[in-house]
Amino acid sequence: MTTRDPHPLDLLREEARHADPRAVQRDLNARPLPTLEPGTWRAGAEETLRDCTGMERKIQMEMRIGLEGHLDGLPLRRTAPLADMTLPELLTEHAEGRRMLLCLLDRLLTVGEAHDIRAWTMGEEVPPAVYVLALRGRLARLDGFIHEERVTP
């Protein structure tokens, strides 16, 4: 019998035992948005931006569900259908959506310091310290997809 590789969520749980969630948050806040970098875009950029922005909207919903009962004062951003947006509109929507996502992350970590809350990731509800580590990887992958749509000289 061979040993199985550990589940990615188990690896994140172990990392969370030693990681500083606020340091991870600071790194996410400092990460430059791929949609704000100068340059031109490939023909498929609009579809990729729709997909990535849609995933980030889903991530926001995961955090809002986890924050149930602790949403007072948190803004609710009205959004428009991504299918109708042009490339410039998608770039703006992605940047505004990411700002809201990071705002929700701050609230999740703040509330998690005082209350036992959970957010959904990788098929399970996890504490904020694990969620932020999973989020780091998810955003890195989404940013990578967006970077691939850049035309390099």
C-alpha cells in the first residue's frame, strides 16, 4: 500500500498553526492587481476577466455567509451582469470587486478574533486562519489566469 499525499486542506490547517493571518492579509493587500498594470490584452481577455471576476464574487459570498450575524455596517456593492461588460468595464469591475473582497476579508479576520465563525472553502467550513491561506492560493491562481491574457512585447 502506498501513502497518499496529504489533502491540500490538511496542509493549510497545519500551516495555519504557525502562520499570522494578518500578515497574509497584508501581503494580499499589497499585491498589485493584474488588471491595473499597463499593457495590452489578448483577444480572450474579456472571457477570462468575466470568469475570474465571477469567481471573486463567489469568494465574497463565501465570506458573507460566514459572517452571518456580523454584517452590520458592511457595504453591499450592487453589481451588473458580467456578460454585458466591455473590457474597460471589466477591468474596473475587477478592481472594485477585489477591493470589496479585501474589505470582507478584513471583517472576517476581525470578527474571527472574537467569535467562532467559519467560511466555506475546499468543501468544508474552516476558521478564518485557514480560510485566508486558502484564499491566498485561490487569488494567486486567478491573478495568474489574468496575467496570461497580457500581450508581452
